[in-house]
Amino acid sequence: MQSDELPDYVRKRIWNKLKLFIEACQTNESLLLKIWDGFFKENLDEIEDVRLGYKFGAIKEEFDKLSWDEVLDLVDYVVYHTEGEGGDEVLQMSQVVVLGQLTKSLNEVFEEERVPYRIIDCRVVPLLGKEEASSVEDIFSLPDNYKLVQNHFRKALIYYSQRPTPDYSNSVKEAVSSIEALARLVTKKESGVLSELAQDLPIHSALKESLKKLYGWAGDEGGIRHAEKKTSKVDSTEARFILVIASALIHYVVASRSSKS
């Protein structure tokens, strides 16, 4: 299956999972109204005072009009506002709904139907291998003192998964920025360049040189780190490589610091 298509049977399964999840939510009507207002930008008067079944019917009618990328945007919206940072007390789920259940059920659909996407950090992103995805996802489980690192990495993931046209240049820029933020934290130097972090790592000199060259590439390739998008030629393969390398390096440094403390 191509990354820019969603067959009808996949759309149906995505809708089924969304509907079952919303029905299980304690405040499902509030969630439906939020989707109607916040995502579809429709007039609340049309569905505010009608029964639940009609609300679902109205949203399903709009759902069927969505393009492939808009369907994934809707998944982003619902997951973010129920399981992510966008959640609030109004949309609080009942105790029978386990946090992460929607993400789990939709990822199962994506895997079963060979849809080249997975939900990571409450966002639908282009498919990564299982180990790669795990490495990327675990970035958001780091301790609070790595919050700035996480913020840059989150932006990298957003740019990488931007639809319908990903912004690979800015994805690389933010992934490298996440390592720079880590460098500032580790070296306690404001410059925070990757070369200084590499110098402090207990690794072979050849690996240190590789990390320095990676930083140089990010700075030279069409001005990636300065977001000169007009001249940048970063493709999906390179952006994916940098995301995975950045996540692996962050985990290595964090684990190395933990073992010393």
C-alpha cells in the first residue's frame, strides 16, 4: 500500500475503531462536539441538542468526504485530545477505557492492513521498523530534565509526518537541535554543538569523528540547520536516518549518564 492512499476497507476499519472508542468514553457527547467544532469547523447548533446516534451520523457523513491525509489528521486530533497533551477534564475517559487503548487498536489496524503508518507520541507518522519506532517513542518517556530535548525531537517528528507534504529539512534541523539541547545539558556549555558532545563521550575516536561529520553535513546540506528550504535536498530516507540516529544517540548518552550517577 502506498503512503498516499487509504483503501475504502481501511477507512471503514479506522472509523470503526474511532466509533467504538468514543462510545466507551464517559463523556462521549462532549468529545463528539469537540470533533465537530475543533476538527470539522462546523456549526454546533446542527448537532448540539440531538441524540447521540445522530451526532455519530453527522460526523460519519463528514468523515466519508475526507481525503486520505485528512483521515489521518482526524486520527491525530482524536488521539491527541484523549490520550495526549490535548486531553482535558471535559474529555476524561471512564475507568473501563485504558489510556493508550485507541493508539493500540489503530496501530493494530495499520499493521494488519499493511498501512505504512504508526501512531507515535499521539501522532500518525510514516512507518518505521519496530525497533526504530520503539527507540523514537521512548524519547518521550525520558525524565523531566530532558524536556527541551523532547520538545525539539517532537517537532522533528511533526515535520517528518506533516501531510500531505512532509518537511524533511526542518525534521532534520529539529532532530539535530534535540542533540544540541542534549549537548548543552551534558557539557554545561551554551554553545551545545554536537562536536563538543562527541568529545565527552567514552567512544572510539572514529565514532567521534563520524558524529562531528554528521553535524557538519546537517549544517552544509542546503543550509538544513538554518531552514533554507529552497535549496535543501533532504529526502525521506535521509530524514528517517537522522531521526533514528538522533534517538539512538540520545538514549546512549542518557544511559551512559545514568550508569555514572
